Amino acid sequence: MKYELTKDLETGNTLIDSEHRELFRMVNNLQEACAKGQGRSQVETAAGFLVNYVKKHFRDEQNLQTSVSYPGYPAHRSFHENYISQISAAADTILVSNADIASLAELNRLIGILIAHIRTEDKKLAAYIVSYKKQK
């Protein structure tokens, strides 16, 4: 399954949307490496990039939240911390299992969770940022 940032997932915030596009590109690269049976080093590189980019993206989102005193910050940060643990574990499992069906299914499950988070929580954040800037 190929992931893309469709119109219904766009938040309207340039930084958030560009990073979501990059996250989906990295997920697609990892899945493609696994599907093509590319060597462990390529799969490991793709998995590492994905995990590191998730961390970078969440850090950027959290910085945005604190810069505008976002009231949903504690819950959003908690989701991020939990998700990082889950995506890191999934990436490790993909490597250990040689990208078997179960490990790729878990990755897809986690991407589904991320998509739901984008649809609800990230859109709320982006709307809050817009209203915050209008007040200034």
C-alpha cells in the first residue's frame, strides 16, 4: 500500500504538511525496500531514516505547540512519546524478522494510527495556530 498526503489529510500548516509528506515518502521507501527483497543494509537504512524522521517531526510539532501555548500539548506529547516507542519497535521487528508479513502488517497498522492522528489532532493543532496568529 502506497501512502500519500491527500487533501483530507492536509492541515493547512506548511511545516506540518511538508513533514507529513516526507514521513509518507519514508514509509513508502521502507515498504518498497522490503517488497523488493533489498539487502538488510538498505532495509535497515530505510527503517532508521523513518524512525529518526518521526522523532524530528514530533519535535517540530511540539515546538510549534509550545510557541503558541497550545492547550492540547500534554496529550499530544504523550501520544508522540508512545508512538515513537511503537514505531521504533516495529522497525526493529522488521529487521529481525527479515520483513515478514506480520512485521509489515504492524507497520501498516501504525501508519493507520498516524493517519487518524493527523486527521484529528494535527488538524486541531493547525486550526489553533491559525486562530492564535489572528489574535496577535
